[in-house]
Amino acid sequence: MSECGAILFAEDNAKDVELVLETLAESHFPNRVVHVKDGVKALEYLRCEGEYKSRESGNPAVTVLDLKMPRMDGFGVLSAIRSDPSLKYIPVVMLTSSQEERDIIRSYELGTNAYVVKPVRFSDFINAIRLIGKFWFMLNEPPGV
């Protein structure tokens, strides 16, 4: 599996970051989570640029993107991932508060693997994160590229 099954998590909302990190830890997922606050940093991480220039090479097992982030939104990151031959097979999950049909359609047109609307209720949000983790790390079989 790629880079020890790392999760790249791009999210600018501090409360959502805290909830996701705590939920994954409490669910005993062994995967390391790399958190970035915007789309530019997500691409720098994926391309081993900037502060990530010396990171261990290899792609994360899954990338989780918020749709609305500073500097570059989730659409921009997703488009860049899918147009880069070395990144295009990385599974991408959009985890966002947007229920707009146009955002859902555009995400799938750009190549997202899943679109998850952040539940409003705390317990539902926690459950959604657990289910995402279980699917991507226990059930899904990614390509060995």
C-alpha cells in the first residue's frame, strides 16, 4: 500500500479537523494523517514540493478534500490530481458541507471517488468518518500503481 496507508486531509475548519483526527484515532485506524489547511498545501504535499520536499516519496492511500478552502478549492486540487499521471489513481473523497447538486455533479465530472456531505449532528459526523475509514482501509482495493 502507498506510503504506509497515509491519509492526506485538506480542511481549513479547525473544529472539523479536530473531530476527524479524534475519530480516526479512537477508531484505532493505524493510518497516519497528514493535515493541510488549503489546496495549495495539498498539492505541495502530493508533489513533494515546498516544506514537503524531503518527505518520504509515495502517494497517500486516500486524499480527503474539503470543497471550500483558501488559496485553492477542492475542485482545483481534484482537477490537478486527475490531470497528473503520477497522482491520477489516488482515491479522492470530497468531505464538504455543500449539498448543492452542481457541486456534486462537478466533483464527479472531475473524477472524485466519493462525495460525502458533512452531517450536522455530531454523532452522525463521527459515524460518517468511521464509515469512510472502514471503507477506504478495510474494504477498498486500490490499484497497485
